[in-house]
Amino acid sequence: MVDWPPSPRGEKVWHILNGAGLMILGNDQFALVPGDVIHIAPGLAHQVHSRGQHPLQLLCITCPPHPGKHDVPEAATP
């Protein structure tokens, strides 16, 4: 199980690529299968549980992007 805290500033779109799982989105629960696309609104609590024989793989698109160490440009050196 993975439990993500609500993101108050951005929305997410998940595209399920492989595996099977269970999504908890706010007060709703539903199965995940390859090809599913899920919209996660800002501030909405969500969890995902892998339920298949294969690892659950998903593509996560965020807007605005979440800054990470690979997303922040390095300072220019003179």
C-alpha cells in the first residue's frame, strides 16, 4: 500500500500501465487495471494497493509539476 498525502496546490492524472490494484480516492474505492486513467483533484486524499501477480506500474502527470532534485535547474556558473 502507498498512502500519498493530499496535494493542496496541484492535480494529478494517473495512467495505469501494468498490473492490477485497488484505488482509494477520497471516500471511493475501485479496481485499477491497465488502461485506466484517474484524475486526482487538489487536496483529495488517495491510496493505491497493488493487487496483481505483476507490479503495479503507472504514469503520474502533475500540474503544476512537483519540484524534485532532477527538476530544478542548476545555477549557472560564471
